[in-house]
Amino acid sequence: MPANELRVPEHLALIDDMAKIHILAEAALALTANCSERQVQAEIIGVISDITEKWVRQA
């Protein structure tokens, strides 16, 4: 098996993280971006970035 081929547990972890990103992105879009909600949006984007960075490092 090639080194870059994901195994089933890794596939499931990736799918789980992709679902989290989708939910977080939907939540960020639902906010109206008033002053207090901008901070929440920034936090959500930070979490999405952390999840994405984890997979980039593993690639």
C-alpha cells in the first residue's frame, strides 16, 4: 500500500473533521457579523483552520 494512501480509521477521522468544518462554517455564515458576533466568527474560523492544519501536516 502506498505511504500516502489513507486507511479506514484515517478516512473516518477525515470524514468526521470535514463534517465539523461544515457545521462550523454554517454557524459562522448564520451570524450577522455585528460587533459581538465577529469575535465568535473569528473563533470559528480559528477552529476550522486548526482542523485543516492538522490534515495538512499529516499529508
